[in-house]
Amino acid sequence: MQDGPATSNGEGGPVRLRIDLSYDGTDFSGWARQPGRRTVQGVLEDALAKQPPGASIAGPVVVAGRTDAGVHAIGQVVHVDVTRLAGETRSRMPISSDGLPDLDWARYRLNRVLPADVRVLSIRRAPAGFDARFSAVKRHYRYQVSDAPWGVSPLRRRDTLAWPRPLSVDAMNEAASSLLGLHDFAAFCKRREGATTIRELMELRWCRVDEYELHLSVSADAFCHSMVRSLVGALLWVGDGRRDVGWPLEVLRSRQRSSVVAPAHGLTLVKVDYPPDDELASRAEKTRNIRDESESFQSD
């Protein structure tokens, strides 16, 4: 796939589309395509390949955040470059004036082909300079926990962690506040060769939304591998009294990998933020210059 965006009008090359989607990560081996495994990227690309032959896909889809096995999404963003329809294919489907399929029709068709645990929410032409991964300025996640004595509701077991001890929101938020800002999160990341672990953590806050249900809101420019779940695990140990509020900061400063990692199924990618359209290209260029292409931009 080409590094820069496709043309916005399709002249002289592919057209870039932005696709927003949601998925239940329970039965997936994460986002990224892997041989012999069921992945979100795999089923999405397979569904795209079944679209009309007159509109070919110019390379793999590019994702804002590569979620791990079991992690869900309600606000995932990808881009894909497609060619315009031509020949007899045009006469067999609704198309726009520029030769692209009607995008509402394309969404309907994709959702008919996709399995029930993946849904395309919208498809639209991407603005000039848009890159789902490198143009993003902030990624938002939510982690859901139940500290009910009986566990978690059977209807929420796929997206909410059952915690066997009562949790103190105040203690967890006091501990979380010391982790905000720009830090080296090596202690909370699974190391990858050549990838930096320096991140700017912009939000890390717990809220009790019901008597026994707690949500953690997490936002950052990007997340290194296992970062969110490692932060959650450390804060839960503070919340149930096994560690004091200063312990997560001690772990951060030690730069020694924490072994307390929360399960994946409580984590959901909620939203990805992008700058104004006229800043998309410069943001993507800046991000590429800061981080090597091999670095992982993923939640967990």
C-alpha cells in the first residue's frame, strides 16, 4: 500500500475511504491478520474482497489501533484505498457521479457479508491527507469491572471483568493521577524490539457508574503493547487494598515490567480523535517522523 493518501477525487489513482466499525473481540485473535487464526482484519479484508469486481482494493486496510485478542471496539477507524467502478459493473449497482459505489449501499452490502460480531457503522470518503493510523491524535479506551459479590451479570460477562474484592474508586484515582503526563511506560508495556515505550497519558480515571460497576476511562496519543491492561491491573491491586496508592508510581519509575495484567475482555476501544481536515497530512508526517514504521500502535 502506498505511504501517502490516495487522491480525494479518484483522479489518477485510488480513492481513500474511511470506515468506522465496531466488534466483539471475544472470538478473535486480535486485529492483525495471522495465518490460521480468525482476526478482525482478516474477516474485514475478506468481506471487502467479495465486493463488486469493478471496485478493487489497493492494499490492506490500515487501522487506528491494533487491538489484541479479546479486546473489543465500538469506535475503531480504518482506511482503505479503492479504485473506481468501470464497465458493466456500474450498471448493476447504485453509484455516485465519481464512479464509486453509493457508500450507504456499500455499508449495507458489507454488513450482509461480515459475521455478526463485526459491524461497519459508516463508510465515507476520507479527507485529503487522512491516515487512520498516523493522523490520529488521541485514542480513548474504557475498561469495565464489576465488584459485585456474586460476580458479573451473565449478559455482561464478555465485556466486564468480575473482581472478587470491593474496590475503592478514591484510592485508584489517587494512584492514577500520579501516572498522567509524558513518561516512559516500560514497566507497563510488553517490550517490542525497536519500539519506544514513551507515551503521553492524558486521562486515567475511574468512575463508579452503578452500585457494583466501575469504568476506567483511558486516553493517550498512542498505547504500547499491553499498556492499558497493565495499568488496570496495578490500579485494581490498589483498589482492593493489596498495594498502597504510591505503588503504581514506584513501578513506573522502576522501569521493571509489572506482572499484574488485567484480562483483555474488559477493554474496549471507544473513540479515535483526529485533527481538523487541513492538519491531517501534517499530523501524519509528524507522527511518522517521531515513531518508526515498525512500532506498534495498539491498545493492549
